[in-house]
Amino acid sequence: MRPKTLPWGMVVAWLGMVGAAMAAEPSWIYLSSKAGNLPTPNTGKQQTACLVLDIDGDKINDFVVAERTLSPSVVWYKYQGDRRWAKYVVESQRLNIEAGGDCHDIDGDGDPDIAFCGDSSNDGVWWWENPCPHYDPQTPWKRHLVKSGDNARYQHDSRFGDFDGDGKMEFAWWSQTAQQLFLARIPPNPREAKSWPYVSIFKCPGGGYEGMDVTDMNGDGKVDIVGAGYWFEHKGGDKFEPHKIADRPSTKTAVGRLIRGSRMPQVVLSPGDSDGPLDWYEWDGAKWMHNRLLDKVIQGHSLQVADINRDGNLDIFVGEMGSPGAGPQCQTRIFWGDGRGGFAEQVIAVGKANHESKLGDLDGDGRMDILGKPYSFETPILHIWLQE
């Protein structure tokens, strides 16, 4: 186990003494729907999903938010300049969408489409066809069915990737009621298909399995699924071999080379719908070594790895849900990485809740920003931190 994380100020002072190069601590501009920088998704209280992507191809990221109790259940936001965003409807009906989802050019027309899964009350999986270039704020996108009717509900976390190395993208998702990990293949004509073929690739030994990220773990050229304390190696056909990282099935998952030049990526695990430690794991050639970042995260339902300050080293973003959780004491944190396994903790905000919050350049200035989406704490509301 490596040394424990140090507070940001102490690490900066130490790095200065030893002459190490690290980008200066970024400053942030806080914006919100409450302040009028963007409208709320709807008036509902359960904001479940969030994606950041360039929907319209203007080279500036847009973002998508889902809320499951009222309509419109899915909306997207386009940057207008001057730190303001306009809202467009994706799904005009009420739809019980779960946390997770992803984007991919499903129909091959050159623009990204989006996919979401149903929650504990709905066994549906759907994708929405990007209408590019015909966008109207009040005109919903066409929704298509991936699957339904199997009673496999509570489909928490899902991702696209070429998991079998055939040059075609697949879609993977968990079902907590079925206690399985599913994989669907995009049909030849997805716009016309009534559903997608899908298979179970892993039967969970217990309940509550969730969390998903994707990367090539073993360098074989195939993208692997990483989640619920495992990574899944494709062995041919529909067979995937699970490799256990840690006995932590109910965790948010983020993957990346926190240590520059390491043979295998490192895996970060944070409690999503519970309380527990924030840890990262590194492969030593024989076993997974555990490293503690924080002893207790309270409902840490936002986790992502990225080079936030552009110093060439991966950092870790983690945010607490607030409700359930720590309420006004919920924290938004960044652990600044040095590329060698050392991290400096910085608290970005207290009292601003996060659930499926995302990183991305939201204003087109080349800097990584934070999109804060709560689940139910003080909702409806969205938070944005722009990096200066």
C-alpha cells in the first residue's frame, strides 16, 4: 500500500521544495440553474442520468440530463456563449430511466446517438436517434427499443465498446433484479430493428452489482468491461472471463493509468449507493494492490478519472450525493495526481450534491469543467464549475 493522500496545500509545498513540476491549482467559476445560467431539466425531483458529448458537431460539448418522475424525461443543453445554455427536448414523455447510459453513432450517420436503461420499475433499454442537423427545442428525438419484456430491471450503469474485437460496437449493462451482466450487438439496420440481440455474459453471485468503465486492461487490443470489482476478458464468441480486482460489487468505477508507463491501467472504486472508502488498485504482476485515498465517502455517486489540470497526469474526481447522504455537508473533491501514484486532495465545494456528475469542456475554451447533477438534493437544480 502506498502512503496516504496528503492535503493539497501540504503536497504543493512539498512539491515546490523538491522542484517537481505540477500545474497550479485551478480556480473555478460556479454557475447554476438557480442563478439563471441554464434552465432545469423539468420540475421533477429525481435526476437520474447525465452524459457529456458533442451532439451537434460544433466542437463544443453539449450535455444530456434525464429525470424519471415527470416529462420531459430527457433533455439536452447547448452552449450559447456568455456562460449560458439553452435546453432542447430529447424525450417528451415520462420514462423511468436509471443511472448510467452512454453515447455512440448507433445508426452510422456520423453523429452521436444516446442510450439509456430502465430503473427498478422498468425492464426497457432504449436509444434515441440524433436528428442532426434538424434541432428544435420542443421536438423530441425518435426513440428506438433495444429490449423489453424480460423482467430484467434496475439496469444501473451501461457502456458502449467493441468488447469482442470484431470491429463493431456493443452495448453492455447490468441488471440488479436479474443479477446479470448483459451484452447487446447493434443490428445491421438499427433504425428498422424492433429490438437488438443480447446475451448474458456474467451471472452475479449476489445482488447490487453496478459500476462500469471501459478500457483495454491487458493490452490485447480489445476494450474490456470493468465494474463491480471485476474486469471481464473476452475469450471468444459470447464468453467473457471475470477477473476479480476487489470484493466491492456496489461501487462506482473509473479506470486509467494513474501511474505513467504502468503495464495495466489502475482501477478506482468509490461507494455509489452506500458509504465507504475511496480506493485505487494497481496490478503488481501477481495480484491487485490496494491504495486508500479516503477512509469514508458518503454516497459517492460521481467518479471519473481525467487529466483535469492538463499537466499530463490523471486526476480523480469524486462527488457525494447529498440525499441520501450527507445533505448540506456533501463534498465535491478532486485528487490531483502526480503520475507516480501520489495524490493531493482538494475540496471544490461543500453542499453541492453530485449524482452521475461528469467532467468535460463545457464552454469550448479547452479546459476541463465539472457538470454537477444532483439526484434529489435541492432538485431540480444543475451545477457547473468552469475552470479558469
